[in-house]
Amino acid sequence: MASATVTAHPAPQQVKVAVDNCIFTVLAEQLHLLLIQMTKAPFTRMWALPGGLIQDGEALDAAAARILDEATGVADVYLEQLYTFGQPERDPAGRVISVTYFDPCRRYCATHTAQVCRRALVALYESASPGL
């Protein structure tokens, strides 16, 4: 049996991997989305999904849960992968692949201030359907 020849990639890639969390809840029959207000440039005071870079050796699922807890105080939630974003120029820090997780609909939880965000906010997303 002939061995396959492995061709080296022409140049090492400098790719970072991040996770972002979409946490939805229904309050007063309105669908809300949990957001954090950023404190680091270039996104100071902008609203964002709770997210961040994974640590070396950290599984994606574990990173999503850790980052959500650190940024908002929301823990012990069901998280499922939703989508992967990978446009090359989407982040000024360089090439970042972001795996998005979501909790389809949970009860509101208290939040706390974290180092990376000024405060956490459950923002109105859109009207929930009467059947929810």
C-alpha cells in the first residue's frame, strides 16, 4: 500500500477561535436578547452578544458556558451551537472564527458586572408570537 504524501500548507494561518452566546427570554410576552455593553476599544459602549476567545485546550461548549457566566452571571443553561461566522475581515483583531451558541428561551436571570462589560442588559428584540 502506497503512503499518501502530505503537502504542507503554504503559510501558517493566524486564526483565533471565539464563541458568542445568544440568550433569549420572554418577558411580558415580549422576546428579549441578552446583550453586554463593551468597555474595550474599539467597541467601547457598543452592545454585543456575550462572547470571547477560547482558551488553549478548552472545548467550544465549555468556553461558551465559561464566557457567558463570566460576562453576565448566567450559568447552568442549555447551550446549543447555532452558526459559525468566518468572514476574514469581520474583526479588527485579525482572523477570528466565531461559533455562536444559543439557549432558545429561558427565564430571566440576574446579571453582574464583569471586567469586559460595563453592564448586562436584556434588550427588547421583537414581539413574541402569541403562541410562545
